[in-house]
Amino acid sequence: MAKVRQREITENIAVVFTATGSEDLTDWCVESIDRKRGVNGHGSHFLVLRDGQTLETRDRDTFGNLIWHLDDDTVYIRMVGDKDALTDEQEEALDRLRAELEHAYPNAEFFYADAE
């Protein structure tokens, strides 16, 4: 199994969307998207499905693999869908996860990002 580098500092908590509208993607669908980009598994640390289920898809203290210039200092939350098409369950799950991560990384900046 390949080793994944550990982050030395966490400066960001970034929310990235799959940009798939209201399509109900599974965990495997999102992982497949990342694998097609050459990622071994998920590129994000967390995945929030349309029903609000939150999955830890990567060790939160390792490098992410979504936005090359942020990967070494960012915790990524991947949301299935578009920013303007989240379900109530997703919004509630994101609020809970954001609070948890901001508590764990109090100096990190929270923002919405576009995957490159």
C-alpha cells in the first residue's frame, strides 16, 4: 500500500462540489471520478452524499488530492451536487462537519473552492 504524506499544518478547510446537479452519486461513483484523475482512492477527506450521510474517505491528517496548490495544507469536504442544489440533509451535515473541523483546526480558513 502506498504511503500518503502527512500534513504538517492545516491552513484551510475547503468545500468542493462534484458539479453533478441533483444526481445521486454513490461513494464509489465519486471515487471513480477521482481514480480517472489518477488518484488512488478519494482525493477528499470527507464526502457528503445527497442524503446527508458523511463518510471519512481519507485520513484527515494526510495530504488531499483535489486542488494541487492547496493539497498540502487543506482538509477537503466533497459535496455531491452543486452549491446551489444541496439537500437540507447535506446542509445540516456540512454545518456539523464544519463545526467539528473548525474545532480541530481553529486557525484554518473555511471556504468554498472550485476543483481544478
